[in-house]
Amino acid sequence: MTPPVWTRNEIESPCVQICVVDPKSRLCLGCFRSIDEIKDWSTMSAEGRRLIMNELPNRKDKVKPVRRGGRSRTRS
């Protein structure tokens, strides 16, 4: 097996490609990061990323996604 040509020794992004920002909390509904954290992710230190990653599970309770569109649940 050949070792990889290029590897990165850093924390990967928590992005799950559901990029919708909750207007009240200002957090992404997919990864729970703020807009500034998303913007700065690629230039953050490993320690800065680690701190955010540790905090993300606690942010889930701050975000209440609002269902938009779809059919009404009531029937005539």
C-alpha cells in the first residue's frame, strides 16, 4: 500500500451541506456554526477549531428549525 502523497493534520469541517442560517440564533442549521466561524474556518488554528467542535453539540438546543412550505396537516 502506498502512503498518501499529501495529508493534512487538522480538524475537518463539521459542514454537512445543509447551509441554512437560523435568523434568531444566527447559527447554521446543518453544522451549528456561526457565519463568522464558517467564514474563518480555513484560517483558524487547530485549537480554535477544536474549541468550536467541542461546543457544537451544545448549540443544537439553541436552534429550532421552522418548517416551510409543504402541505397543511389539517384536512377539510
